Amino acid sequence: MTVLLRDTFKAWIDRAPGAPPKLVMVGHLRVPSNGWQARLTKRSPQGINPKILILDVNAEQPAGAAQEEITTIPLRYEESPPQDEYGQVMIATGRGEIVVHIGRTH
């Protein structure tokens, strides 16, 4: 079973000079064995609130035998420039979701 590590998720708009604004979302996913692959993808269609970006966690088990050892996988999503003035990001799995408020950097 995969588990979102709630306290590891952070989102911000990077407004570094000389580059377009970039939304960055990072966090970690706990998986039950080695060999898992996971990524964040933008849900299509998005929800009814355009200020909340919805990302789905797509996790794939290893094809063959894998050593059973709890492993943490880093997740990252970037959108440049952000498609809307998002205030929050919702990260969803088949078992639940978490919501992260977006910070700002200058």
C-alpha cells in the first residue's frame, strides 16, 4: 500500500528574476518494497474550483520480485508558467487526498 507523507508536501510559486513564474510541488510517497515508480500528473479535467490544482499520484509496482523493504520515493511536479493563479494543490491517490497551500518566493 502506498502512503502520502503529508508533512513532506510543499508547493510554491518561484518568481526568480529573469525567468517566467514556475509552480513547484514536492513531497514523498512511502511504498512497501523496492522498485516502485511514481510520479505526479495533472488531472484532466480539473475540478470545479480553478484556484485548486489537482494532481494524481501514479504509482507502479515493480514487475518482478522485489525486496520487501519500506521505501520512500520523492515526487515533484512543475508547471511553468502556472496555468492559473492557484492557491492550493490537492494531491490525490485511490485512498485519499491531501491539500497543500501554495507559498510564494521572490
